[in-house]
Amino acid sequence: MTKITAILPAYNEEVSLGSVVLNTKKYVNNVIVIDDGSTDSTVEIAELAGAEVISHPSNKGKGAALKTGFEAAKTSEIIVTIDSDGQHDPKEIPKLVAPIINGEADIVNGSRYINGNKKDTPSYRRVGQTVLDKATNLGSGLEITDSQSGYRAFARHAVPAFRFSSVNFGIESEMLMDASNAGLRIKEVEINVRYDVDGSTKHPVSHGIGVLMRVINDLEFQRPLYYFTLPGAIIVITGVVLGLLFFGDYLGGGSRSLLPTILAIMMTMAGGFLAFTGIILDSMSRMINRVVNDPNYDIRASEISSTKVKQQGK
């Protein structure tokens, strides 16, 4: 029988946590609640409901809580993450883990929008969600319909791919990027979400902006062509066009100064520098991923080097 462990990050979730734990226990072998510095009765209720509880001395964020949970569940064959506020339905756990058990996926993402079901989502949430989905997909190269879902299932062998460098809510996007870079198979299944029990402790706008900034920051390393080369190319084109216009105006007598033309030339040079920086970083990123993901790369490289040395010796 497949051993499944559910991880529930919790911060002041005394109202909903008990029922979530009890319902989750029906579908998994073990429930681990990561108490992220709660000041209410979260710990007591989790223990009464029969969950294993690991407490952080202070609030460290969802990313840190998931890192602790994954470390504690490392002996399980499948790990399920589920929010503690009651938004997710534990009855859907079998549907979430099925693709992993059947060998179809390494990670399963529970999606609210896989079939375009957006009617229950508040409009302000959906607008922000769409932006975050686009940014995450740009950074990961995936086509995920719900990048911020906290309802996911992971095969044990997928866990080492995650950096857990984001301690806050940007962890969902970061994990997708890490999974993509590791070449893991990701599948989405449809889930239902309740919004009448929203227990988020962060303002949706500040939360969304924070996640977006984290995703954009990751683009610098994950997709340097988008982060550097694309803006650089736009600046180069703009600089060239402005330079021609300003210089033509100067030759035509409309302007007595070459300063605008010089500024346009400088803009073109700066854009070119950005573009080439992106190309170089992209080449380095591809090489690093090649070495990391191919354990035989160093061996083959050394064999090629030794062969060249022998040929030169002859």
C-alpha cells in the first residue's frame, strides 16, 4: 500500500483546522501540521484531532513551513499539501494522488480553473491570479492554469528538486519553476475551492504584488533572455529609431545640438549590453542545468578531453 502523508501549514487556524485534519486522515496514512508560530489554540486542536504537530517558535512563512513539512515526511512515497483554512476538500485527495500512483506524473497540481470554472472566484482575485499565472508560466516554461494552488501531490523522488528559498507565499510559483528545471512531469486535476472560509492573514493586493516581485526576481536566473535580452532589444530598437530621428533633425537644421543623438546612441549601447548579458547568462544557465541534470556529463567531458590529449600526443 502506498504511504501518503499530508502536510498542513497552519498559522492561527484554530477555527477550521480540527475538521480539516479529521477529514484528511480518512485518505492518508499520516497528517503533519506545521504550526508556524501560532498564538491561538492551533497546536492543541491539531493534537486533539490526531495530527503530528511540528512547531516553529515564530512565524516564518508558508515556504518555511512547507520545507519543515517535507523534511518530516521524507519517508512517505507521496506527499500532499493542503491548506488549513478549510478551502480545500480532503475528499479530492484520491483524485490528486492517482496520477502519481499510476505513474503518469511526478507532481499533481490541483487547479480551480483547468476547465475554465471561474464563476466562484472573486473578480479581484481572478485578475491577480491571471497575472501571476502568466508570470509563473513565463518563468517556468509551463502551461499551468492555477499557479498559486496550495493543494498539490508530490512523489517522493521529486522533493530534492525544490530549493525552498522563498519563505513566504511565493513558494507555489518557485516550486513550479524548480520542477520545470528538473524536468519533472506535472499534471493538473480539477479541484473545488470554498471562498466563504478565506482565512488569509495577508491583504490580497500586497500578497499578489509580493508574489509577482518574487517571480520576476526568479526570471533573472531562470529566464535571462526574458529578463535582460528582451528589454535590451526593445531599448536598442528605440535608441536606433530616436537616433535616426534626432540626427535627421540636426542635419535638416531643426536642431543645433547633437546631445539628443548622443543620448540615443548611449541608449542603444546600454540596450545592447543588456541584450548580450541575457544571452551570456542564458548560455551559462543551460550549461549548469545540463551538468546538474546529466550525471554522466562530467564523465563524457573528461573522456573527450583525454581523447584529445592522446591524439595530440600521437
